[in-house]
Amino acid sequence: MIIHKIEPQGYCGGVTHAIKMAMDAAKNDSISKPIYMLGQIIHNSHVISDLEKLGIITIEEKGLSRLLLLDKINKGTVIFSAHGVSPLVYKKAKEKGLSIIDATCPYVLLVHNKIKEHLDLGYACIYIGTKNHPECEGVIGISDKIHFVSTIEDIKSLNIKNDKVYATNQTTLSIFETKIIFDEIKRIYPNSIIDDKICNATTVRQMAMENQPDADLCIVVGDKKSSNTKKLYSVSIERGIKTILIEDLKSLPKESLIGVKKINISSGASTPSYIVDEIIDYLKSLEN
């Protein structure tokens, strides 16, 4: 069996930054306890479990926004996830007297600041993102003047009269799908400023997936909630290679390996390296 590890692998900078901040807080006796994570700090169940073992409590409930989740925290310290939060969440946490640790990815913060800058300059702002994703929730919460879109159809339904239009996006989208939407924005609003903010870690991994060698199977490793991981899966499927998305070795369907001689393996930017290594070691053991 030939196993090809598609690089890069391991955490991106934003994920490393967020995890370090959470771990440092858990080990710091001067930090007000208890410590809560407002939603998952990153989308990976293994990482969340490791942080909970350090005493950090995850506050998450399907259907509840970060703003509403804050109602469940009345004391101690709150960690804002790498996905970022809206100004209203920040304000509410301060009003509740909570200590705040902001683990927002610096690149996500850049998107926030660019949107605020253009709103202040009188631009109509279009933001491309995934519905109900926490990164998008944080951005949309900046202003009710932001036009949120996910598809070309959404673009066509807009009726922006402002001759100044600024368009940007969630940092973990498909580089290919986003370009199509940007092209449509430019067609309808020719003078618009297009500011593609897909992060480098996402771009490089998707390009590597697009250029992966032929194989009988591609394994994408990561949490199924992870946007960048799901996009890697989609790119591989579009590439025409049989692809599966798994979270770890336990979730690897053994029947998918029948008759397979060439395997490519990739992982999301929030997937621990040891998870991928365990899978590769198992695959190598099948050769013996």
C-alpha cells in the first residue's frame, strides 16, 4: 500500500494561538475561576476534551448564539473562540463582570476591522459565509447593515443602491466556490472592492488537495463541524477521487480499505497531528 501524506498538516497559526491561550489560562492560578469556553474554541472534539480535562468548561447548545450562551455564565472567566465574537457579545461579557480571554484568530480580527473601516467610510458591505457558522455570527453582529450571502442566488436577490460596495468573506471557505461568488458580485456591482480574506492555511491546503496525485482513496481527517476540513473533502470529491472524512482512527470504516493500494491523507487546520499519525501507523501495519 502506498500512503501519500498531503502537506501541510497540523494546526494553523490561529488554532495554535487559541489553544495556547486556553491552556495557559487553565494553568494560571491568578486567572478567575471557573473558566468557560463560549462555544467550541476550535472545531475539534479531541482538543475540546483535552481542555476540559484541564478544568475548562465548554458552554454550547445547538441553536443558541454566542450572545445567548453568555446567559449561562455568571462568574469567572470566559474564553472567546478562534472564530471571534460580535461587539455585542464583548459588551455583554463586560457588563456581567466576567474576565475575558479573547482567542480570536488574528486573521478573523482583520476581517472585522476591514468591515468596520468600510462601514465607517459609507460602503455597503457584502459578507460571504456559511449560515450558522460562529465566525459568520461574529461578523454579522458588527452591524445590521452587513449583507450576508452564501450563494450566487443570494447575490442576485440583493438590491444595493449604494455606488460604494465592499465585499469580503469568511476565512475558511472554498477558494473555488468563493471566486465564483466574487465574480458575480463584480458583474452586478462593477465598481465594488473585492477583498478575498480566505486565510493562507485554508488556501494552501485546498490547492494541495486540488493537486493531489491519483489514488484509490483520499482520507480527510478532522471534525465534521470544521468548515476548512469539510472544504478539503469537497475539493477532493471534485477532483474525482473517492474520499472519506473521518475524525480519528476509531471512525475509519475498514471496508473502505478493501482493494485499496494507493491512499492520500490530508487533515483540517484544527486537527492534531497525532490523530493523523495514528491513522498512518495503522495503515502501514496492514502491509505487514
